[in-house]
Amino acid sequence: MLNKISIIFPFFKSSASEKTVSYKGVFESWEQATKNSAGYDSECILKKSDDILDKIITGAKKCEKDTISFDEYQYSLPLLLGLNYITKAAKDNLYVLDFGGSFASSYFRNFDVLENLNVKWTVVEQKKIVEIALAKLKHINNLSFITSSELDLEKKKTYNVVLFGSSLQFMQSPSDTIKNVIHQGVESIIFEQTPVVNSGERKLTVQEVKEPIYDASYPAWHLNEKELFDWIGPTFLLRHKSINPHVSNHCDGFESKLFDYVFTKKS
């Protein structure tokens, strides 16, 4: 696949400054963090994401990340590596499960590469996002949207790539989420921009976001790398690891950084 790509990948730069994204905590439970935040199902997030989706559909913008729109594609090295690593094993039939992928943000950020591949793409999201997406994006045949309650049925279609595009940290139980999406047919697992503590146990905080992204707050984990690798298990091999040099998160005496990981199933 890489012979089809002629791209220089710069280090990913966060669309948010330190003043835009901050953290408070640490919290002892998800319930406690939820009580101290507005929640991820905020209407302002949905409205802004929906408005930008309309611009992408009409061609006014190419893609978006964190509700910041772009005139050019914003390629993901971890995603494209994860697909490239398993192309032969998958016999060119790539089926991506994009967990928490909003309105297929990762799909559109890499669209001009993906359109040349035999890729099916399914996004797992909240019901209200799924309903809007199914109505507005039904013309894209290889793109679909489901809720988490439909995931068991999707497993029967044997998706072979799992993508967490900076989403795992927002799951109440990251370990259960990983366990639930991995099945025998998964060949590649990709994590993008995932906060990992420099040392010590994982920490639960509330992430607070301000404009120009949106005004919202929601629970967010800062994971422990060894624990994350244990959740994935011994049948997968780490093929790529990188750190975002532009972002360092600080909260209540601990520090975390954003990591990308790409795993493939051992042969």
C-alpha cells in the first residue's frame, strides 16, 4: 500500500493549545468525574460537529479534527501503517471498526488514500450521532455507523482493523472496551493520541475544553502503558510507537503525554 503514497508525515501538532485543553482531578470513580463534568453528549459538541460535516459533504472543507476544519487532508501515519502492515494477511480486504469516530473524522482525514483501497469502514458512536450520520452519509457505500449495542452483530462481519482515534481515554472501562472489540479476525489495533502517564498508575480526570474547539468537559483517563499492553494481550506485536512532542498534560502532580501505537497479530 505504501507504494501508493507519496507523503511526508510531519509530527502531529495538536489543534488545541494548553489554554484550550486542561484537566482537573484526580477522581476516585467514573461517577465522581461525571458529576464534575458536563458530559460528552453535550449538544454544543454535536451541533458544531454536525455543522462541519455539512461543509465536508458539500466540499467546502476536506476534513476536520476536534471540530477544527481543514482545507487539506490531515493524514494519520499510525492508521496508514496499521492498514499497510496487514494488507497481505487481509488479502486486500480491509474492514475498519472505528470506535468513537464521530462523523467518520479519521475516514475523511485520509480519504484520498482510502478511496484507492478496498476498505469498509464502520464507526461506533452514540445513537444521536449514528442517526444523523446515516441520514447524511448514506451515499457513501463503504461507510456505515452503528451504536455499541450493535457491536456483537458487527463482529460476525469479521472486521480486521480496530481504530481508537483518540477515543479510548473517554471510555468508562478502557479494558472492557478493548476486550469487547477484539475477536479472532482482528489483525491490527491502532491507537492515536492516547494520554499515557509518565509513571505510576493510570489516573482519572475531567478534561475541560474551550473554544476554538468547543466549550465542554468530560471524564478522561490517562493510561498506564504496561497495563494497556496487558489488556491487548500476548497475541499482538507492537509495530509502531510514537509520542507527540508538542503536548504535555499536567494535573495534580502527575504528567502524561500523547502516544500513538500500532499492534498487529503475531503470525
